Amino acid sequence: MPEPDYLALPDLASRELAGSVVYADDEFFAEKENLILASEPVFDPALFGHKGKVYDGWETRRRRSPGQDAAIVRLGVPGVVRGVVVDTAFFRGNYPPQVAVDGAWIDGYPGVDDLAGARWRPLVPEAEAAGDTRNHFAVPDSAPVTHVRLRMIPDGGVARLRVHGDPTPDPTFLRGTVDLAAAENGGRVVDCSDLFYSSPANIIAPGRSRVMGEGWENSRRRGGGNDHVTVALAGEGSVDHVEIDTSYYIGNAPASASLRGIASAEDLDHPDRWVDLVPRTPLQPDCRHRFLVGRPGHPVGPVHFVRLDVFPDGGIARLRVHGTLSPEALDQLAERVARARHTGLTRP
């Protein structure tokens, strides 16, 4: 069975995007923070603690009274949730038989008391869940949210919660020169030729990579051609300067790279309509390369998509595309946030 399309979208809850588990009504056996770790869950059959078996996930005690257990996640980036994965990996006799996921848009930085009074909207109504399984749920709701609430009915353990969706960042913080490609600003990968070793989404993650595995690395190319990745920017804008970072790629950095841009999604398959942002240029291993785009004071635009080509293959740690969003793009983002604030998802 093919994987759902929404898995290609960013995990808005990920700790790597600054997501946080801000509340759980019970975490007796395993702590709530494990839910949003970017790493895959692991299991050591010999590992026990004073309270019992140690699991890489969130696990509550056996409920002896009516009710259900819940955890609340503040998304690293607000957005429209397109699909949810409730991963019960290694929870076989202690998984929740049913789960549900709710969402809310809550302005500012609410504390636990504020969350208690939030108006939650169902994203995934109560649904059957299987143990030791990645339980997939498509979400038809199109209203952006800042928080999600996972409910286990009545109790049990969940290893990971993935919340895939379209980022809807606050445009207030996107004025001036920003990284238009950054996932936290609304950038996302829309195409990639090869992701054998690691995901291309890593190149637009926050911060610098700390090890080679935190970038994008393709397999060794044995035929003709080259590898590439295409990123949809936060919105249409003008590009001022670019960073192509090969940190930690020493024996497997690309020999050279180029970056091109285009304004319309309809032109993605028309190579003649792309414009050069960084012409094909030799790269050094383990190096953060910085390139001015256009002439000083004259950024190149409008650009809504960029394509990074590496020749013939090799790893990239980070891609930064610094520029300014157009007034029209800022207005579109502001309208999306305004609609979210009027859907009944804010605090009463």
C-alpha cells in the first residue's frame, strides 16, 4: 500500500522545529517528551526501571476509573494539519485501543491553565488504533492550529506523534530579510531525485547540522545526470543571498552545485523558464558557502520555488535562501492567520 501523500509534508510537532509537549495528565511509566522526538523509537527488551519496563514513548498507568488520558503539544510551527501518525511501536499489550486528536489556535504563549480553557476542534475523531503500528489518519479540516491534543482512550502508550501539514507562520515575523526556505518560516521540500541516506527536509531545518546524518545525502550516482531537490519558499519574494552548507560532508560533498528559481508552480517542469540564482559553482567539503544573488541592493525576484542541483551527487547539510517576501505574499499569510482566529479555535 502506498504511503499517504501527507507524509511528504513537514512534521509540525517535531522537536527539531521547536515543538514541545506542554502538558500530560499522566506520564507514570514513560515521559511525554518522547512523543515528538525526531528519532525513530527504539526498544531494549532487557531495560527495566523501578516502575517497570522502560519504553521510548509516552505511557500512562492502568486507568481504574472512567476517563481517558491526554497530552498537549505546542506545534513548532502553526499550520493546517493534513495527516497524523500515532505510532504505537513496541507497545503491544499496553497500547490504547482508541485514540483521538484535537486542534486549537491559541494566540501568544499560553500556559497550562490557559490550555484548559481552550476550544478544541476535532481533527481525528475517536478511532480504532492497533498496537506496534504506525496508525495513519488523514485530516480533512483546513483551519490552521497552534496546538494539538492527543487523547488515549482510555490509557496506554504511544511511541511517537507525527503531525504533518502545511506551515502557517505568523507573517509579523516574516517582514524584512528572512530565510525564505526555512521550514519554520513555511518552506517545504516538494521534489527530490534521491533520498537514499537521509531526508532532503533536513536542509531547511533550524540551526546548523551537528553530524553528517542531519543533512541530505543521496546514494552514489553510477550513471549520467545529477541529483537535485526543489523547495517551495514561504511565499513569493526576492532573493538577496544564499548559503549552501556542506558541513560534515568531507569525502562525499558534491563537486559543484547550482541554484535556480521560478515564480510559478505551473512552470516547474519547464527548465527554460528558471532563472539562475547561483550559477554552477565548485563546492568545498565541510564548508558553509555564501553567495550574493544579483547586484548589491538589487535582489532577484519574483521567486516562489528554488531548485538546488548537485553535481554529480553528494551531501548537503543546509540550504538558506535569504530574501524578502512580496507585499502580496505577506497579505496572503495574514489572511490565513486571520481566518484561523475567527474559526472558534481561540481561547474563550
